[in-house]
Amino acid sequence: MSISKLSPPVRVGSFSEKWPPKPTWRAPRDVPDLTGQIFLVTGGSAGIGKETCRVLVERNAKVYLATRSEEKAQAAIEDIRKSTGKSSIHFLHIDLADLASVRKAAEEYNSKETELHVLINNAGVLYAPTIGPLSKQGYDMQFGVHVLGHYFLTALLMPTLLRTAKGEVSGTPCRVRVVAVSSDAHERTAPKQGIVWDSLQKGDAALPARKKLTGTRLYGQSKLGMVLVSSELARRYGGQGVVAISLHPGGVKSELMRNLNPVIAWIVEKVRIYPVSLGVITSLYAATSEAALDMNGEYLTAWARRQVPSKHARNPAMAERLWKWCEEQVSGF
């Protein structure tokens, strides 16, 4: 469900989505000067997240790299500072698989900053085709991280985002952005009915549904959830200066494949894997380009092209139900 100011996007075919043409918008070349803007990027210690942070810092943004491992984060920060010659990147500890950790991270951020211009929900886990572990609160790990953890972080930071949009601190109203790095898996491997609600139960109660779906379907379901939450976020907050965009970054080599069978990972890499320098394009376009400010509620694909998401992703009733489910799960945290 797009609520942007532009004419509806034209469907990008599956072949073009898997093997995209050369990009017309590039990073860092086309990323504007970001002086005075603050970004928070989850999963920023490797892959697309790390290179996204690098470009943002290079273009003069202040960046918070939010991830679970401080050791990996500090190594990434040192590398980024060395390559850019700039020190405006900082570590923020967060474990998206633990709602208590998510709250602590948001509180820490708000203790340091009074504004936030762009939140990039980039962190991801992949356990396909096997069933992965559970999150701290007992949810499927992929759904717990991609959907519930990111939803809660966004909700906790929403007052800061809205304050920034209104210009309460700077004196200058502006549009802020929430970018959700989803995947074409939201369509390719999600369950045929979209969200299988039984699989979202805590602990053993969801095990029969999870086993039936397999890790591959659970991953697709979690990525569909990210698109649905993004579209509902756009509907609820678009009128208050928030621009919400979800996207497929393209088939990019990253640590996301660390849990795959080595043979499957090798096949995937040979068939449809692109360098991270291309993989950052769509995220950075959504997060920084002037054109993307008119794409509230939209879904983008590689490389920075407007795309029509799956039929389930365009289901407003499903999006609202998932949003309310998320609200219920985080109550008390």
C-alpha cells in the first residue's frame, strides 16, 4: 500500500529484480552532504550495514552503529574512521533478539541525543532452510529480530523522530526517515497465506507451525513482516513528517549467509551475488536522496528502483493486525 506523492510504481519483473541493470544512482557519488544529520544503523558491523555507515560518515553524518557484538562494532568503527579520516561514528549496544536490550539501547541513545534524522533497520539473521533458535522472549529468532525487535526500537525512538521532524530542537522542521532493509524473500519464500499467526506464538506452542513452514518460509515471513510494518508506519506517521520506506537491497554477499549450509551458500554466491558497493545503493537512496522523500510507504528494489511488493505486503488489514500484534508483545517492556 503506497501512500507516496508519486504515480504508482510499475512492476519490476523477477528477472530484472534478480539481475538488475546498471544503477543510475550511485553511492557515495550521489549521496548528498549530510552535515548536521544523525543516523542510527542496526547491524552496522559488517556487510551492507558497515558500508552504509562508512558512506554516511564520509558524507559528514553523525552515525550510531547499533549491534550486539562490541568487539565487532569497534573493529568496524576503527576501520571506518581510518578510511574516512572522520570520527563521527559511535557504538550503541543492542540485541534485537531481546526486548529488554532494545529498550536499554533506545534509552542510551536518548540520553546522548535529542534528535534523530534517519533510522535504518538493517540488522538481519538467516537460518534457512533449518529451524533456527528462539529469541530471548521465545519468538522465532528471524521474526523476533527482523520484525519485533525493529518495531520496538522504532516505537521507542518515535518521540525523538517526531521531535526532530517538528524542529523542536533545531528550530527547523524537516522530514525524518525510517528505512527497513527487507528482501525479495518477502514474496519468493513467504508462506502462501502471508503471515501464519500460529507460528508467532512463544516457545513450544509455535513449534508445530514453525516445523511445517521450515526456516526458509519463516525467513520469508519475517521479511514480509518488515514490509507490512513499514507500510503501517507510513500510514500512521506520514502526516507527521515521517517517511517510511522498505526495500530489497539486491543479492549481496554478507555475513547473513553465515548460518547457511556451505554448499547452499556457495551456490547462492555463484548464481546471484553482487558486491557490497552495489548492495548499499538502495538503502542509501532511501535514507538520503531528495527523491525518496516523496516515496512514503513505498518498497524499493535493486538498485534504487521503485517496485510493487507482493500482494500480501499490500494488504492494509494484515499490516494493521501485525502492528497491533507487535504492540501487544512489547507491552511491559
